[in-house]
Amino acid sequence: MPPVADSSLLNVQPRQRRSVYEALAKTPDGLSTKDLLADVEMSEPNLRESLRKLDAAGLIMRVGRLWTAVPLGAEDPPSSTPEPA
């Protein structure tokens, strides 16, 4: 089973890191750092720092040379069973 990240972790990230996550989420196969540089408007050192911090938060993971976004789980899924009266 692939890891699932909590969406509240993404909400507390600065906008710059959220844009990196969103760029990765658009490509399920993953992107290299070089490919990400073309997709996001930031310097390479800032991108690498954002990748490290997103990885530490469990929002992305690295497989070989490619970074992939960890799918976000639902915060509070609705209950499918009725509550007892």
C-alpha cells in the first residue's frame, strides 16, 4: 500500500513549497530536479531546500532520481454507517 499524506501537512507549508508539491502531483511518474526547475519559478538552491522539507514532512518521496508527490488522504471521511440513536 503506498503511503498517504495528511492534507493538513500541506496546508501549513509556505506557498513556494505548495507549488512544488502541486507540480509533482500533476505528474504521477515523478520529476527530476532539473525538470522541476523548468516548472516552478525559483532558484535551484531554493527548490532543493523545498524538496528536502517536503520530504521531511512526508509529502513527497524520492525514487532514484525522481521526486513524486505522496497522495493526500481525506481529512475526515464521512461515516458510511449510521450512528446509533
